[in-house]
Amino acid sequence: MPEKSDNKNQGSPWLMFSLVWLSLILFSWLITSLTTAHIQYSKFINLLNQNQIKEVEISDKELSGTYIDPKSKKEIQFQTGRVPADLAAQLQAKDVVFSRSVDTPELIKWLVPLFLFLLILKAFEHQLPGADSAPANPFNFGKSRARLYKEKDVRITFKDVAGIDEVKAELEEIIDFLKNPEKFRKLGGRLPKGILLVGPPGTGKTLLAKAVAGETKRPFLFITGSEFVELYVGVGAARVRDLFQQALENAPCIIFIDELDALGRARGNSAFAGGHDEKEQTLNQLLAELDGFDPRQGVILLAATNRPEILDPALLRAGRFDRQILVDRPDKIGRVQILQVHMKTVTLDASVKPEEIAAMTTGFTGAELANLVNEAALLAARRSAESIMPADFQNAFERIVAGLEKKNRVIKIEERKIVAFHEMGHALVGLFLNEHDPVEKVSIIPRGISALGYTMQRPQEDRYLLTENELKTKLAILMGGTAAEQVQFNLKSTGSADDLEKATELARHMVSQFGMSQNLGMAVYESGPRNLNANNEFNGSINKNCSERTAREIDCEIRSLINEAFNTATEILVSHKFALDAGAQMLIEKETLSRDELITIKNMSPTESFEPGVKRLAPIS
């Protein structure tokens, strides 16, 4: 038995019926137009006198019918002009079958296609997804597309938000104002007109806005910045006006504009007028609305962005977005709280400790932690387990960071040897140097798109700054793989491409931004706004502030730092060649080595201490 269709799909039969009906009418009209011959009335009289007219249909304005072609003897449909008064008698005298039709009124000819057009639009209106407050109607271009959530629809509260207690404290006064406005008004205070949540993706900006609405039990208008911008100039500005009008009708309420950078990008002077008219008009209207509305009416404007550096300065001045709140990546305590929230919905083994997982996931956002818990649950379900074990979280972490394992990828024995020595080079250099991110695991199982192996380092604690010694240690570890290939095989491979790219980028920042060059001194030669989308402080757009000569000196310093790191890694591996050979052989056999196994391999090396060329890279005692 076929299943009954849902209510939301009831517009489909009407849509199909209307399209088929209109198609049949157009097809019939087209066939008639192509097969009808338009003849002069004189020819019609001649055909009539020659007894070639077979059938005639008479209307007030024209004649139509069928005649027999004298040459081909085929029946041809024809159409000619008005009929004289004595035509009926002539037709009757010749025994011609004829009839008289009544013209359809002009009004009906116009109304029928219009009716079909409106019927199709109505069917499309039911098919296209649209917001409750602005149906998906082609005529509603100027209407706001904000989704309106009533008080009962928003069930998220601050209990569902964890790991960002400082941000929650900042927003609590917004809640207090909406609940007790007289408390602020009697002192003459006013609430900030706009509050901008700034932070990397996945840190909980949208969740915070919904939690504010849930705590205050007020209507919540949600819209993204890209939904204002349209092809036609003026539509975005009209939607901004309609949004604030809709907010006033539902006041007190909360407006939340997600991805504000799509709407509030800084205006520029373009030589070609008209290229950015729509975006600039939309932004100008938003600025005007921010100046015009009174926060005492109970309308609170929240917005979120992860690219504050590209926003228009007029949008961030006092009186518009008065307050900017940073929603940053959670620290270890915050990650523990976030994990506890997400772990409530899964079945955990008693041996799972959120503190250990939080220590492993330094730099993870709330969304990434939620994904980690879900991936661990999926891995546990795949092996038909009754609960999630710590190993599931470890495997899920590696899957997210390094990519999916590709155990079925066939690699030649020679390439496996190169990969094994490469990864063991990274691991041994990290073990013999004083570095703050201990090596936890080494594997030669291919992962992701192009990784043939990986060395996993896990920070012991959250770090907010790095010293010059630590950065040089990072450079030496990055060059450890290339140094191992050189020491063992006296060759270089393409497997070092990613290491060289990271080392070059790190060395460039050390020289041009961190002032860690003795020759160039403590000056900044390249600068740029910090990109909140990055996971670390070494990414972002760069602007050069130096001459060509200085740029060449920067390149020389970068090359010097990388060569120094390569030489340091080479000295370590040459001094501990026995550990390198034993570790690579064990890695080829087992494919994956843990930290305890790596410590055992390290102790296989000669007992004499390693003395690198630079004192600041002293070995572990």
C-alpha cells in the first residue's frame, strides 16, 4: 500500500496539474498556429467558386475552416478576414458546411492566463521553504526573512551553556534589564543598543544569544547577515526596516544577526560606481536604524562575527554596538564543563574521565568537543560496545585531528621505510629536546588525504605565549623528519613538504613579527590583523612594512633559522643513530608506537649526553 503524503506536500498535485494544463494549452496554440494558413479573402472567394471549400467556421471578425488544395488534393486549414453580409447565402448555394462561433470576450482571454499564473505561484509558495514571519513568496522581496521564535519555542537556557562563565556574567545584566527594566531606568541608565559577540567559529555565540532569549522568556528574531543582501538595489535596506518594525511589534524582544561580517563589511572607495550599491545601502540603513531605535522600548540587538577586523568602523562606534564581548576558545576548566554537558546524553564507562579528555583537546572549541563526543559514541557503536571507553575518545581525537585511517592503502616497502625513519626522526628530536608538548604517539598508518604517517604531540597545559627557545625547539622537531631521511638514506623526499611549509611560516613570524633576530633587531617588518578563524597565533593576512633590501635580509634570516634547526636535528639523530634504527624497525613491524615504547627506544641510545651547537637547545637531563 502506498503511504499517504504529508500535509506539507499537498501543493505538489496542484503544481503538476497546473503545469500540465498550461503546457497543453500552449502546445495546442502552437500546433494551431503552425498548421493554419492565413489567406486573403479574394483567394477564399476563388476557392469557394471552385468548390474547394470543405468547411467554414464564422466568427465576428474572421473565417476559419478547411479547403482542398487543387494541386496536392490535401486538406489545409485556413484563416481569413471579416465576412461580408451576403456570405451566408453564397455558402448555402454551394452546399458548403459552415457554422458560426462566438468570440471569447477580451477580458476572459486575459483573465485565464493570469489565473493560471497565480495558481502556479500559489503552488510554488507551498513548495519553497520560508520563515513563519515572511512566507516564501516572490512578491515579498522587501520583507524581513528573520525567523521569529516565541517565548515557548526557545528552550535553551544558561544551563545548556558551559565553559564561558565570564561571557555569561556579561550577558546577565541584559537579562536583568529585560526582567526588571525599572531597576535601571530609575537611575537614568540605559542598556547598550548593540552587543557584538566576537570569537572563533564554534565557540557558542549563537547558543549564547538563544540562551539569553530563553532566560528572559522573550521573543527571539534570528537572521543571518547574508539574508539581507539581494540582487536588486534597495531590497536589503527594506528588509532592515522591516526587521526593526517587526521587532517593535513584538517588543520586548531580542534581535540576533549571525555572521554580521556578511552585512557590515567596511565600505571602500571604488573607482567603479554601482558595484557595491546594494551592500552599502543595506549597511547605511542598519546604521540609521541603530541610531533611531530606543533601547528603552525593550529591543535588544545581538550580533556575532568571527571576522571583526573587516567590519565597518561606523558600526562599532559608541551608540551602535556599544559593547563587544570576546567568546574565546575554552580553557581546560571550560572544556571539562563542556564535556560534562555533552556526556550527559551518552553512555560512558566508569573509566572515562572528562579531565583527561580536556587535557588532550587543547584548543578545541565547544562545537569540536561536541563532535568529539559524538564520534566516540559512533566508534563505540561500531564495535557493538555497551558503553564508551577512553580508547574511543582517543581514536575519535586522532580521527578529527589527523583524518581517517587508510589501512588498505598499499605502500611499497621502500616508501614505508622512508616514512618510518621520517616519523621516528620527529619523535626522537622531540624526546631529546626540552619541549613543552610531549610526544604521545607515532604511527605510519596513512590518514586523511595525503598524510602517510604522523607524530602526535599533546600539550600538558594551555599556553598563551611561547619563548624564543620553545619556538626554536619547534623548528628542530619540524626538521627532524627531513634530517632522519638525510641521515639514513642521504636523500630528500616530498614527504617533508608540509613540515617545510610550517617551519618556513614559523621562522618568518619569528623574524618579521616577534623580533627574534639578532641581525634585524626587535622590530616588526610584517603585520596584519589576527584572524580569529585560525587555531594559533601564526596565521593571518600579512602586510609588508619594509624595503626590498630588508625583505631580502628577512629571507636570509629565515633560511638561517631553518638551517640551524636542521643541523640541530641532524646532530641529535647522528648521536643516537642506534635509537633511530631500532625505533624505525619497530615502527615498521607494529605501525604504531605509544609514548612508553618511545621512552624505551630512547633509553636504547648511548648514555653520553647530547650537546647541540646552541646552548639554548640543551637536552633533557
